Amino acid sequence: MLYLDHAATTPMRPEARAAMAPYLNGEFGNPSGMHAVSRRAKDALEDARERLAHLLGAAHPLDVVFTGGGTESDNLGVAGPALAGGRRGVVTTPVEHAAVLDTARFLAGLGCAVEIVAVDDQGRVDPEAVAASVGPATRVVSVMTANNETGVVQPVAQVAAAVRKDHPNVVVHSDAVQALASRPVGLGTLGVDLLTVASHKVGGPTGVGALVLRGGIDLEPIIHGGGQELGRRSGTHDVAGIVGMVAAIEAAVADRDRFVNDVGEARKRFETALAAAIPDAVFTIDDEVDRLVQHSHFRVPGVDAETLLIRLDTLGVAASAGSACHSGAREVSHVLGAMGMAPAAAAECVRFTFGWTTRRGDGDDAADAMASALEGLR
Amino acid sequence: MKLLVAMSGGVDSSVAAAAMVAEGNQVIGVTLKQWSGPDGRLPTAGCCTVADAEDARRVAATLGIPYYVLDYREKFSAAVVDHFGREYLSGRTPNPCIECNRRVRFGALLDRAAELGCAGLVTGHHARVDHDGARFRLLRGRDDAKDQSYVLHMLGQAELGSIRLPIGEMTKAAVRTEAARLGLRTADKAESQDLCFVGGDYREFLRQRFPESARPGPIVDLEGAVVGTHAGTAGFTVGQRRGIGVAVGEPRFVVGIDAATATITIGRRGDLAVAACRVRGVTFVSGVPVPSGAEVSVKVRYRSSAAPATLWDEGDHHVVRFVDPQTAVAPGQAAVFYRGDEVLGGGTIAEAA
């Protein structure tokens, strides 16, 4: 089996599994209680919060809100500030994850002003264009750190600087779910006010994430209940999940240089071999564009992505056609559409993503698999 | 043998897939996503719903075969839905299942099967394919009440050589028994009667998607006297009795639809009878036309019995002359020619002749 879909989810890191084990076994406490069983769970939770605050540049541990995943963090990161104290506007891009775009659409339905700033043919947004779209009603600007389909890195720090120049009261949110695996990510590093991270994209368990923010930003909660997380996110904490996530993020940060080297080598070998074996293969992103080291996005003209993916699956190769969030059917990507790609070409695009378990030779194997998958097709 | 099975999430295609697995074939299951709501998701009511796809997926898991949902929305919309609207706007009564079989299931999906390295495509239709030593033949299914050969009449030798219809040998009751024996969750599943792309009333669908279908006009009797008005000819089918909206003593039926003048003509039951009809776009399963004047039996609707007739080649079209006049011969529906259990071919009814 060759797993080339790490951007969808990646195997759990042993550090995460080890950290979680006590909380899946004897330590079952609800951290919101007052007895010793709860206290031990609460201590684990707050220890994880402190470590994550440190990793992601939050000034205070309480600037970390644990959530049920990246999607929820995006919902809270965009709707939270926009709905706190009114119905204020959002500026974002058409290549964001659906968790941001659908939240923006939802807010528009509530009467919030929503602006979508166009991207270029590589999916990059122009910081000045974002700043120019900010109006008096705007509260949140949301621009992803790196795209989940193409891996293209956005100029988030420049966006934040351009926005703040004239609009110091606007907050900038960034979804760093994909970037966290291979790039330095933090509030200060990116110059943003709110940051979404997710556990399972870096080797933690699924169903847990965090929104990290600068102190003093009001969030209107989107999940109501018992008032956990200072009322910003109700619901009994998934202690095992949270502890596992933080252990995974720590491990990913510690492993980052090796990751970049190994995955970079694997991708280089793959793309070089693919270009040699299939000369008409088209890589979506130009060479000089900054993109995540783990993403390779391409198409083989005349070969539908569905056909290619099924043939790869038959050969034991797991890959995808972009985002994997729907009913299992491939959807023509809104990201590629926003980049101006014709639907017929977009329907041929395939995404290979490498990850922490990738070996350098996997790049060669991936190219070989492509050659086998295309055999007899053209 | 590597085979692609089209799984709708119904009991027939579930058992078809199981039969192919039992034979020792390498089987891939697929569900076609043909239609979705404005939010891009599968519909939740009617046919081809999320629940249907999930049923197919669960059956595939039970059988231990890989399963995929394939996106055929664009193809389906262009080949089937647009055709459906155009036909109604022209005063005809289309059969979208036939268009889907022609262009999508046994068109694009058959090509896909080849692309995936499959030797054939398997469906759960109640019809049979055999080979008489010289040619493939398409035959009615063993279960008379469930026979679906009518909607497969457009298949030719190339298609029949690449498909398998294992359910055609079974009665519906036997299919359900087999599904239950295998523990498939679709064993008792009710059959869907709806069009997969029309949630409820097809007239409402037409009004929304083809607004020009809402063109009011007169309802006239056979003498030309205006007896009422209607909200659009697309709401009518030749032979229709209910919902005409004209109250006159004896039952009245739609006997004619003229889209050009938006006129609906009504008459008595006896006025529906036609002795002959013109059929266009005729194809023959064998690839060889039957001799002009051949005695055949003809089905003019999915759920009607085959009526004896003769079939005449008139150059750019065929004429079917019924031995006994037939009612409810609706332009746009298929006329399918049989000899006994064998489907000879068919085409689209153009008009009474």
C-alpha cells in the first residue's frame, strides 16, 4: 500500500498514542468536576493548553480554545468575532476551505457584509486587494496559510500588515491546518489574530482542534451549553483527544526539519520521474510559486481523475482529487475554479500528498504507480 | 473476470453484484451521482438519494468489493434532463430512463468500464442477454411483471457483448429471497417509482427549470370549440384523463398536444384509438433491420402489454400498423418491437399515422 493522501488525514504519531493512553484507560475524569478524578483530568487539559499556547505563540494559555476540529475552529474563528457585538463583515478569498467559505455564506444570510477577494491563476491573493476590500463594517479577514488542495502558500503576514495599516480594529484569521505539518506556524510568525489548527493532519486523533487567538478578542460562541472554555466552546472536554493533539503537534514541530527533507526529496523524485515518464502531465502550480513541500497537484490530459484514482486504488495507491469532504463523489473544485481553470481540466486534477511516514523512495514508487495506472489507457 | 457493477442501492443491483462475486469475478461497485440539489449534495427524497448511495456502499462492504460514487451530473444533465425539458416543451412525453440508458449507463459508463480495465458492465435490470450462435439477443426478463427490456431496446451488438444482466433470469421474489439469504440490507427495500431528478411533481420541476413551459393556452374539443384553459402544455400527456380541469359529463382524455400553439385537444375514450404511428430513430438490436412489413408485437409504453402489429420501413422513419387500434400512443414515448420474448429494436413515437 502506498498512502499519498496525507492532506486528508495522516497516521497517528506514536507520541500522540502514548500521551492519550492513560485517558483512554484509567483516567476517565471530566475536567469540570471538583474531586481528585476530575482534577487529574483538568491538570492534563491545562498542561496541554499551556504547551499549545507556547507552541503557537499565544500570550496566555487561556488564549487557546479547544474545539472539535479544524472545521469548528474555522467556524468559531470567523463567526465568533463577526457576531460578537453585532453582525459585522467578513473579507475572505474564494480558495478557502469550505469551513470558512460556508461560514461566510451563513453570515451573509444573517446580514453580515461578506467580500470575496479574487485570487490569481496560482490561487494567491494580493494583500493590497484584500486591504482594499476591507470596509467600515468589516470585523474579520480570513486568509488561509496554505491551500489544502494545491499547497499554495498565501502571503498571510503581508495581508495582515496591509489590513492593519488602515484598519487597526479588524482581526485577521488564518486556517493553518495544512501548513502546520511543514511550516512554522504561530500568531506572531504569521502576524495574525486568530489561528486554526487541527489535530489529525499532523498525526493526532481526529475530532479535535484548536482556535488560538490574541487576548482581548471577543468571540460569540457558536456552540452553547455548560460554559466550558470560558463560555467560548461548551461541551465536555475530550481530554484524551486534546492531550493527543498537543503531543502530535509537539512531535510534528520537533520533526519538522526531517519532514521537510524527506518529504521534499520524495516529492522531487516523484515530480521529476512523472515529468520524464509522462511528458504531457501538467503540474497545476508553477515552479517559482511558494507551496507546501508535501503537496503535488497535477493532471494527465485526457484522463479523468475518477478513472485514474480508481486505477490507482486497484494498485493499492491511495490518492485524491482534491478535498475529501463530500459524499465520496468527486466534486469539481471551487479552488481550481477560482484559479480560472476550465471545468474539464479541473476534472482531471489529482492530488498526491506526502507526510510524516513517507520514505524518500515513495516518490519513485508513486511515479511508477502512475505509469502502471496509465498503462493501456492512452 | 474484472467487472463493473452499477449499483443503485436497490435490491436488484445488490443481488447482481453478489452474483458476480459468487462467480469468482473481480468486482467493482459504482453508484452514479446523476443529480444534486442546489447545494451540490445528493437529494434526500425520491430516487438516487444519499440513503440509496449509502445502501449501495454498505452492500459493497458486505460483499467485500471496492465501491465508488462517480460524478455523472454534467453528463446526465446534458443528456437526460435537457432532453426531458425539450421534449415536454415540444408537446411530447419523454422517457428519461431510456435517454439515461442510451447516453449515460450504457454510454459513458460502459466507456468507463473499459477505461477501468473491466471486461464488462453489470446492471440489475430485469432483462436477459443471450447469444444464438450468430448474434447477441436481448430478451424479456423472466419476471413478466418486472420486465425492463422496454428501456433497453436501444442496445446494439457492441453493448450486449459488454454487459451482463444476471437478474433477468430471476423473479423479483427470488431476488429478494437471495438478498435476504446473503444478509444484504436492501432485501426488503421498497422500489422507487420517482424520476431520480424530480423530487415530487414533474410539472413543478418543469416550471422551475424550464420556465417557458408555463405558457397558458386553450383546451379545445375535436370540433375546435374552446372548452377551457391550461397553464402549460408540458402538464399533459396523450391518453391522460385526470387533471385536465374540464368538467363535461362523459370522461375526457387528452388526444392531442400542439406545443406551437399551446393547444390541448381533448376527446372521448374512442377518440384515443390510433391504427398506426410513425416511429423515428429506430435501431435494431441485431444491427440488421427486420424486413419491411414484418409481423411484430409492439409496446408503446413501459407498462403496457405488447400489441400485434406490422412494421414498415418508410425511409427516414418507420410506421407501426396495429392489428387492433391502440389507445394512449404518446409522441415521445418509445415504441419497442418484440418477437416473442426477443427485443428486435425500437424508436421514438413521432405521431399517429
